[in-house]
Amino acid sequence: MTADHQPDIALAGVCRTYGSTRALIDVDLPLHRGRIAALLGENGAGKSTAAKILCGLETPDAGQVLIDGRPVTIAGPRGAHALGIYLIPQELAFVPDLTVAENITLGWAPHRRGFTSRRSMVAAAQDQADRFGFDLSMRQKMKDLALADVQMVEILKALRVGARAIVLDEPTSSLTEDESARLFAAVRRLAAEGTSVTFVSHRLDEVLDGSDQVHVFRDGRIVETVETAGTTRDALLESMLGKPFRVSARPHRADADRPSGLGIGGWRSDVPLLEDTTVDFRAGEVTVLYGLRGSGSDLLVEGLAGARPFRHGSMSVDGRAVTRPRRPGQARRAGIAHVPPDRRRQGLMMNLSVEENLVLHIRGRTSGRVWRSPRGESRLARDAIAAYRVRVASPRQLVSELSGGNQQKVLLAGRLGQQPRVLVLQEPTRGVDIGARDEIHRILRDYALQGATAVVSTSDFEEALQLADRMLVFRHGRVVGDLRGDAMTTALDLAKGSST
Amino acid sequence: MSDGAGSAPGALGTLGRVLTERARPSPVIVGAGSLCVLLVVAFAVSTDRFLTADNAGVVATQVAVLGLVTLGQMIVLLAGGFDISISGVVPLSAVLYVTLSNAGMPTVVVLVVVLLAGALIGTVNGLIVTKLKVNPLIATLGTMSVCQGFAFVVTDGRTVPLESAGAGFLADRTPFGVPVFVLVFIGIAAALFVYLKWTIPGRALYAVGGGPEAARLAGMRADLTKTSAFAISATLAALAGIVLSSQLLAGAPSVGADMTLTSITAAVLGGASLHGGIGGVPGTLLGIVIIGTLRDGLALLEVSAFYQLVATGFVLLIAVSMAQLKLPARRRRSRPAPENHVPDKTYERTAR
Amino acid sequence: MSGFGRRWGLATASVVVLVTASACGSAGGGAGGTAAPASGTAKKDIKIAYANYADNSPLFAPITTAVKTSAAAAGMNAKVYDNKGTAETTLQNAQLMVQDKPDVVIEYSPDSAIGKSLFTVFDRAGSKCIALNVPVEGCPWLNVINKNLGTAAGQMASDYANKNGWTGANTTVLLANSARGGVEVNDTVRYTYLTVADKVPGFTKITPEQFTESTTRIAANAIVVDGGNTLDSSFAAVQAALQNIPNDQNIIYSSVNDDTASGGWRAIAEAGREKTSVVIGEGGSETALKQLRDNPQWIGEVDALVSVWGYYAVAMADALAAGVKPPALTELPFVALTKDTINDYYTDDLTSPKALPKPVDSNKYLFGRGILESYRK
């Protein structure tokens, strides 16, 4: 019905190539006022590139951007703003030490003869928030805000000049369930005011809940455009992956013959909340901890790694009792290796070479406590590069020069080099292309099959399904489901607390 | 000077590439190296006194004192810190050395005591930075002031002559024509080179400086590593103070006041990053030699002190800009074919 | 809303109080040292205030001590302040000083540029003022004339050269100035050279204007280097400069103060050229006087007698309070000491001279007031 009208903004026959990669191939994307469009796809499918072209961050190699049917050239973000198109990026830019009101009115603060008053600024910002029904405390500092609220502030900033289109890039990637719900409620009101809203996502649940229309991207093309109301999860998943998705495609061994690899007993924490948790992680399998942000899954993983120590609870590795780690070093000595979620800041030394990153934590193996053995280290690194198929020009290349996928492989290989009994990972394939993602999953599964225990926390449900032998579902600081096999597809609903 | 600097990358480009492929020196080293060669050639052409054994000796002695503190500064920079306290430790150790020697303590004992005092000050710096989480700039600014104050207290503000015979042995001539401390400096530079390149604690400095959070999460003893860097730096500063007082046969609380700034300048010239994790002994030596050569050459040419200041500033700016200009070019060359380029989340690391 | 406002008001007020308190604390760091009148002497009912250049310097600290001692001996009430070498502190101290309505203020300002504002402060408060060493426009000046110090050093150098057959043909004059120290400071080395050029054959005669702060070479046998203010900076500067002086040349070395004289001399000794070189110091520090006694090549020391400046300043304050009209410039004493004359002025104690030098025209009115006479009594 609405699709018959002339679209407000559209991409027509747009192509974009990076080097030898064709990121977008002949994409037609019509966007309508008052509607919420979701751009769905796996990492690297082209959805973000399409969004960036809409907002002037990228220019198409071929094809046009049409506004009201007329071709336009969008000259950078400023040009996009002039046309009323605003991007809310994944990584938000704001001034943490200023208040909400100050951030909203940044650059257009109400003033009289050059003087502004706190009161008029707050009033102006409050008006703006009320217009869209956003509930924000204007005098709070930005740095004290929940992420969803920060995102709302960003939206309010964008809307001050009457945006015709808002594009949100992965808006919920770091939001809790409640925060996501609030954000989508706000977005819904925006659309009702007549703005065209587009959001980029790889999460089926929020696409199904939050959009009017879905454009599914795969390998640089839009493979399907459907009304959200007229489709199902399975249909979307299939068109996103390009093949029917079946969890049972992977052979599962019976779980009875697997020994306990990692046991925790009575782990609890008050702030943030994790209720008394006792779990036996089996050796030889991958256990995925799935939950929305703030549900407790990340908290537990960081506790296992000693990165955020717990105050209460017992622990055992391969059946032997060990002390609960108070520092990452203790966890390491207990045979636990940790792959943190942010590889650039928390995982790798970006100033060092690939080789050095690979051997950094295991170089003691080829030498004593003090002296390095350069030749031994080279060999270790070469072996790891070959074994994990890391694409590098030379082992001496800086790790910062690698693509995200290869960096992640270096991080993983470095940790596996420690030959840990327990491997604890957070978001193991965040920002990684599909090819590398498959390889990383395979590496992980292989390592577990050799008898190690793998514990993965991920916010990516598809990844959870692909990796898990067993899935623990977290909600509000409690384990609400312990699932295996086909039952794992219900994890999403368990995590959200809805029953469908 | 400017057109000479401009032609250097061209002339040395091939050599630079060969070196890059073999040993992968940072572009900063290639830049600093070319600048150094350029300065030597320029001074050799303009004055016949520059390329003489005597002058080499003068440059070596001047470079050695500055070099001791710069090596220390570089190590702290590597670990992601900053050491301002050098300007306090140098005068304090100088006056302590003189006062204790004059009091009749055996030279060896005095030497050990003063070096230990330096190590202690450095450890305190390190603990303040790592345990109390005070910004290194502020922490070492504080210790600098404390040390300077004590230097004044110890001598009552006066210049104290070194009267104990033999206490100035570090400035004695050796058969090689240079004073003892130049050989000591060379030994220390070699030891630090080995430490940073071939030992596990040495490499840990790079890891902790380059990725403090990553180092912590990987279970490295980041605090210990960082504290050791401050201890090394202050110990070397104490040694520099001892050398100064041996050379001057006197200790004064006013010596070494400009050493912090000069050491940071030289370390940065030699490629050390103010953000940590990048730097090394060869580059630092180049940085020191550039500063030493420049000072000496300008003095031989009898350039006025005012223009010396101007020239030093320009050289620093040129060297650092050269390194920045060369960085992207190298990156492009060595980047692998983008067979798996991800257009969605590319977090480009800003060039350090 | 009102609660909000009040909280902010309170916070702002406490910040203001804190800042003010700390500013006063730092400014008045040296205040509070009131010299108690000594009993038994005729009490002069005069209040004076003295602001020292910087108390943490060994050069200036004795001035404060001498002011306190001499004022106490004369039964005067003296308050002392520390300018800490900065113009800001000096201005703050000036405000503090006049609050006590002293009869005479003695100001040793680190910066002549603030002279006008200082004089305004003193004038408004009705206090008479004395500018010590650094001029304060409007206040009579009590000063040592660097030109005279330099000339005296040049005279000693010339005497040595003429006696030993050193001429411009076989001798190089090496001077370490303090390029960033200003024109006045460098008058010492400037007039040292002018005197040598005048008295010893073979040196190029120049005018004072030709010898500026950026001069590095006057002639083939006259070199100027920037020795800064410290031991280590003068050492490095002289070490480099020696390369440009042929080994067969004798060297006459002098500089702007004793630290740079010592540092430069170490470089000469290090180069193995001390046998054919001589040095003349400027200042009169204990270390330098010791050198003059023990080191055969340290042939002269121009002693500015800083340790007794305080007596002259207090005597001048007393004269002003008594209504004497001083000349625009009252000279501070100095003596040019050689190995032969040092014992006329010093015993084994090298920290202060055993007697004051004879009066000169401009300062003879300071004598006979009982203050200079109280020295060493």
C-alpha cells in the first residue's frame, strides 16, 4: 500500500566497491515518511554501507540517491544534514561532562545578546524532549546516563532542525532489554510524527518487533524486501543466510559421557545483580551464555576470567578445586584463558607485531623466565599463523594493520597457545566478516572437541545457535534456561521474558 | 636546512626500504637517521673542527650525560608514563654524592647509596602512579619539587666543591680518550638494548605501554612493569647526577634543571611515543646524538644562543613531522590485499 | 530551585575563600619574620619592610639575614618578605607590606618592568622606598654597578697579562655571558673585555654597543659563549668553545657569576689547559674565595659583598626616615680581590668580610648612622 507512493528518499541502482570487494551491487532502497525500515543482514552483507551512503559518509560508485524522485549529491555529513538526513552512529559522540540539556542544545543554545542561561537552555531541551515524548532528566551529566538515554539525546540533537530521515546504525548493540524497548518506543513516536526511520541490525528479534518493513541484505544485494507483518523469523533467517537454518545439522554427542570441565558453585553478586548461580560446564563442549545486556551473562564470564572478581562462590577446573580468581593472572594460572570483547583495547597490543602478540603470553615456553628465545618464538608464531590461517604479509607486520577478522584470529590463537583447559570468550566474532567468523567458530569447536571447556557469551543470537552445544539463558541476573539441541531456538523468548 | 631535509627521504629512500624489509625499523628511525647524517654532513662542510677526534670526544661526553637520563625517560615513555622528576633527581643525587663523599664515606659506598636513593625515588613514583592512580605528569612533578627542595636543603643552596680525592673517578680519562662515564653509558645503552629486545620483562614494557587494559586482562603484572620503568629512569637520573658532579667536581642544586625537557625532546626525536608502547634504544641514541651534534655544531659555528634555540626547535619539528609524513606511506605499502575487507565496522587505529 | 542555587552559592564562596587563602599563603610565604629589637641599644622608632628577590637562592638569602641583624641591632622594627623571583609575588608582597604602614620599604624586585606599579603602591600608602639592585622608577636606587665590577675584573686580568707577557698574539679572552639574563647582568663581562682591550696590546678595541647579548665572537682572540647561570650549562658551553681556541693560546676566562666561572673552569681543566689559563670570578661566593686562595690559576675575584648589602639597605632606610635626601644612585660596595689582598678582607671564615670597605662619594652619607658601624660588633 504505502510502497506504491513515491518514496521520500531512495537509493537507485547503487553500487559500491572496496578494493576487490563488492560491498553493494545494484541496490534499490526506497524509504518512506512515517515508516520504520530495517536493514537486516549478517556482518559484511552491505547494510551499513547502504546506510552510510544515505548519510553522505560514502559516495556510490554507480547509481543515485533520490529525494522526492530527484537525484541529489550528498556532500558529506554536512550535506546530509542540509537535506534533513541524520545518522545516529554506533559509537556516539557526545560531551560526557556536560549535562543532557547542554548536549541537546550544543551549538544552538538559546541566547539573548550572546548570553545564555541555564534555565532557558533546560527549558528548550525539555520542550524538544517533550515533543517526542522522551523521558530524560535534563540536569544529569551525560556520562551518568544509560546508553539508551544517550542514544535518545543523540536523536534529539539530530531532530532539532526537523529531520526528514533518521538512520540508526546498530542502535541496540549495547543496550539492555529495557533500554531497547524504550528506544524503540521513542523511534515509533518519531515515525508517527512523519519522520522516515531506518535502522541497521543483524538481530531478528528487534527487526521483527521494531520495523514496518524489512530489507534483507546478503552479499551486497537486497535479496528480499517484505512487510514485517507478513513474514516470520524462519523466513527472514533463511533469506539472510541464503539457506535453511537447522540447528540439528550439527551432530551432538550425548552429554552423559562428558566430564565436568569447569564448575562454579554459589556465585553471586549484588551490584550488578547475579543471583546464586551453580553450573557445571562440561569439558569437550561449547556452552553459550545468552542474555541481553545486563542480564548477568557477561558478569559471570568476567568473573570466570578474574577481570571482575566475585566475592562469593567456589570453583573447580577439571574436577579439582581452585581458588576463585581475584585477578586475571590467577585465572590464567588456573588454566583459564579469556578473550575479551574489545580486541583493540582489551585483547591485543596494537603497537606490537603479529608475532609478538601471538607469543606474548606464552613466550616463557620457549625460554626461561627472563631471556627470550627469538627463534623459538618465531617458530611458535609461524605455527600459529599457519594453524589458524591468519592472513599476514609477514609475522613482523603490526597487528593494527590487519583486518578485524585476522586480528580476532591472532587474539584467539594467542590465547589458545596457552593451551588453556578452559576458554572463556566474550563476543568472539564482533565486527568480523563472515568468512573469518566461520573459521573462528570452527577453531573454537575443534578446540573444545579436544577436551577443553569453552564458555562463550554473545549477544548475537545466530552466533549462539551456531556455536552452542548447550545454552544457558540469563535474564535479570538469573539462569532461566539450560537448553540443548532444538530447544535452543526458544532461548530468545526466554531471554526476553515473552512467551510466544 | 629545510631543502636539505626535504631531499633526505629521496636520497635515503632506497636504503630506507631495504632496511625496512630487513629489520623493520620504525619510519621515525629512518627519519631521525637521515636527519642525523644530514647534520653531520652540514657541520663537516661548514667547519673543519667538527670531524676531529677531539670534537668527537666532546660530543661523546656531552651526549653521555644527557643520554643516561634520556634512556630512562624513553623507558618510562614506553611503559606509558612520563618522568618529570628527572630535574629533581639529578641535582639531588649530585649534591648527595658530593656531600657524602666530602663527609669521608668510601666512594663505592656513596655510589651505591646514591643510586639506591634514585631507585627508591623511582619506585615511589611508580607506586604513586600505579597504586594511587595519579597521573604520571602530576606525580613526578611532585617528586621533582620534593627532590629539588631537598637538594637545596642539603647544601643550603650553595655550590659545594667535591673535595674527596678519587670520588670524581667517573670523569677520569681512559686509554680510549674519553672519560670513564662514556664507557659506562655505552655499557648501559647496550644492556638496555638487550633488555628491551631479548628479555621477557623488557618486552613486557612494550605490552603494558601499548595496551594497558589488554595487559591487565591477559594477567600480566602491569603495575610491577610500570613501576620498574620509573625505578630504572630515576636510577639513571641519579647516575647522571653523579657523573655531573664528578665532571664539575662540585654539586649544586641548580644543575640539571632543563634535563627533563631535553630528555623528552631527545626521546621523541628518537621515535618514542608520548602515548606509550613505542620506542627503543637505537632510536633514542639517534635522538640524543642529533641533539648533541646540533648543540656542538652550532657552538663550533659560534651561532648566538638565541638562534641556537630557534634552530633546535626547528630540528625537532622537522624530525617529528618527517616521521608523521612517512607513516601512512609505509602503512599502505605493507597492507595486505583487502581480500576480506569489511565495509561495516572498520575501526581505523590512529597512527601513533 | 532555591536550594539548588544556595548550594552553588556556598560552593562558589568556599572556592573563592580557598583560592584567596592559598594565594595569600604563597604570597606572604616569607612574611612573619619580625626582628625583635635588641635590648641595650638606642631604640629607633622606625618601621621598615624588606622584600627579598628569592629566599631559596644562596646568593640572596644572606641579604634578608643581614637586614634582620642590622635592623635588630639598631632597634628597628623590620618585616621581611620573599618575592620568590616572580613579578606576581612581588606585586602581592608590595600590597601586604604597605598594610603595616612602614616608614620605608626596601624592594628587591625581580623585574624592573613592574617598577611603576610598585612605586604607585608605596606612594599611595605614604611609605618611602628604596630600590635594591633592580630599579623601581620613583624610588632612590641602591645598586652595585656591574660595569664597575667588570672593569675591576678586566683590570686584574690586564695586570696579570702585562706582568706575564700575555698579549693579544698569544692569548684568547673567553667570556661566558648569560644570554637570557639581560643587558645589565652582562655588563660585567662586557666591561671586562673593554678593559682588557684597552690595557693589553693586541686586542681589538670595540664600543660597549658592539658587544651585545648575541655576540659570539669579537675577534680572532676574543670569544663569547652563553654559559647560562649554572655549573653544568657553563661547563658544556666552554667545553664546546675550547675546540675553537688553538692549543698554543693562553686563555683568560671570566663569566657573570661564580657558578659559571667554576663550571667553565672545570671544562678548561678537563681539556688539560689549566696551566696556560687563568680565571677571574664574579660574585664572592665561599667556593670562589676558596679557589682564589688555593687555585694558582684563579687569579682574581670581584667580590660584590652581597652578605653586607642588608646593612647598607637598612642604613639607607634610616637616612630616608630621618629626612636625608639621597642621590638618585647610591652605590653598594664591592672589592676586587687578588691573592695578595684577600687576607685584608677575610679571615678563615669566607662567608662574610671582616670589615666593610671605605665609603665612596655616593654612599658616604650612610656612614655614621650607627648601622654600618654595628657590623661585626
